[in-house]
Amino acid sequence: MPAPPASLLDLDADALKNWLSERGEKPFRAKQIRKAIFDGRAESLSDVTTLPAALRERLAAELPLFTGQPVRHQVARDRTEKLLLRFADPSGKTPAHHVECVLMRETGRRTVCISTQVGCAMGCVFCASGIGGVKRDLTRGEILEQVLRLDRLLPPREQDGGRITNVVVMGIGEPLANLRNLTGVLEELTAPDGLGLSPRRITVSTVGLPAQMRRFAELGKPYNLAVSLHAPNDELRSEIVPVNQKTGLHAVLEAADDYFAATGRRVTYEYVLLAGVNDEPHHAAELAELLAGRTAHVNLIPMNDVAELDFAAPGSPATGRFAAILNDAGVPATVRKRKGADIDAACGQLRRVAEREPVSLAV
Ligand code: SAH
């Protein structure tokens, strides 16, 4: 498969210095360029007037800052914003690929949610992203572009609410199936001359791939890990999360325990509540037993409707009861707040619409 067009964001600081020196440019230009991207919120390198005109032209032609095209920008009543980005398909077989990213605002916090793949191979039965499988991994540049485009929607840095405070890798795709590219992105998000976020402000959500969870721990950084559990036993989990047939629940929990031991970060277990499937009090009791004695937190996510799928969220009494059983057993559990409900902010849904109907939308 040919590589997608290179972007400036595919290069780390050293690679950028090399690129510049191969072209007879001074390595200190790398610092100027990175400052313009990460602090100056440049939209394109043509705007960076501290650079010589010839270099600006060369960068614009050979190493564009952004390679995606925003084809939709939605703003919800709660000011959650969602971008649908179109990236070229390197194989040329389909017109283009779409991914989504979301900006969520809460008091004192601006969280962005980013995608790591076009589609997803995991096939969780309730999830919109897996319908149609995975097309390809996103590049490091394409993942970073999502963060930087959302950053440019915020007020100036020095103003209240002007900074991204948290990043959650919970968009389309299985992040740990694209760990190589993700690692480069996380380095830029935490680099002092990048976005400068603390690793403690970054959460990666995985379906639960034990070998990759261990490799993620080996990065040696206190990133938060969220594990999509969705069922308290192997039989049910294998029905809801098909990849469990290969991994098994036990190995997932063991890898999560090892993650906690290595990083000291409390693991979050995500549990999508599907009415009549995994939401009965006996499921909650079994889950409490499974997690008792572990330093864990359960995030209950009422199912977000997906047009093509037949699952529904339980009502709020059943949801509250489920949470209470866990909390009473000493396993901290909270119900995830819904953000951007009026714009289909549940990931994967806008992409599905866009790929069904040709998009020719203004931003
Ligand atoms: N592949 C990663 C990231 C997925 S998205 C993972 O499996 O964790 C983040 C969370 O949203 C996951 O827990 C995922 O299972 C959940 N999710 C997916 N579709 C959903 C839906 N329709 N309603 C509620 N949660 C959903």
C-alpha cells in the first residue's frame, strides 16, 4: 500500500531537522516551525513570515501542515464541536476516507477525542465504527492534525478556556492496533515544545489487546488506560466483543493489572450498558466480584443509538441500579455524561452518514 501524502506532522523534531539540513537549510528553522505549529496555531506554513519565502514555498509544496479537509463542522447546544475530516485514500480505490474528532467543554476542562484508524477491525456488535471493518491505520500526521485543528477552534491561549487540557483516544479505531503511530503522537502531545500536556491528562481506550497493553506500559509514561470490558464473563464478552474469543477475559485483566503495577495509574473499565443484554443486576454483581480487590474504576456508558444496530440503552432506573450494586460492593462506578447528543457525537456515526451519501459540505 503506498504511503499517504507526507505531512509536516509526520516528522518529529529530529526528522524535521534532517529534512531541513538535507535541503541546505539551517537546523534552527525546525524550532521556529514547531513553535508556529504548536504555539502560533499556524494554519499553513505560508503564514509563517519569520521563515524565508523560498523555504515557505518549499514547505507548502513538499510538506504541507495539514493533509485533511474538514468537510463538516458541527456545534452542539452544549458547545461540543465535531469535525469530520476527509483524508485521501492512498490506494486510490475509494474516493476518500473520513474520520471524526470531537472537542468537549466542561468547567475548567477542554477535552479532545481523536480517532486512530479509518474504521475498526474489532467488530464490537454495538459499535458504529466497526461496521464495514477497517480501511487503514491513520498516520501520525493525520492523528495529530485532529488535535491541532480542534485546538484552533479555541479562544487565544492566554484567555480562559484557551487550552486543550485533556486528550482521550476514544474515537474511531483500536488505538493499540496502531500503537507505532500513536506513540509518536503521544510524544508530541507531551513534549515541552509540542502541546506540553501531562501524560496524566491523556487516556487511551482499548478493546483489550493484552500484548499491546504490555507494549503500551513499556513506554514508561503515566498515561491513563481505559479497557472496554462490557461483560463480566467470557461467554457474554465473546458475544459482544468478538476479539475476546482470541484473548479471553482473564488475560485482559492480567494485562490491565500489570499496567497498574508498572505505571501506578488506576485502570478504568468501560462498560456499555445494552438493555436486556448485559444490564441485569446479576451482571453487576458478577462484575463487582471480578473487580473486587483491583484498583479500578468502572465507567458505565449507556448505549448511544446507532441507526443500523438494534441495541438500546436501559432506562435510568436500571442504569442507576447497576451503578449502585458496584458502588455498594466497593467498586467505584460512574455513569458517563452524554455530550453533544444533538450532533451524533458518539463516534463513528457521522462518518457512516458521510460514506453513505457523497459529502459536498461547507465548513
Ligand atoms: N477501540 C477502543 C476505542 C473505542 S471508542 C475501545 O474499544 O475501547 C470508546 C468507547 O466507546 C469504547 O468503550 C466503546 O466500546 C464505546 N462505544 C462504542 N460504540 C458505542 C455506542 N454505540 N454506545 C456507547 N458506547 C460505545
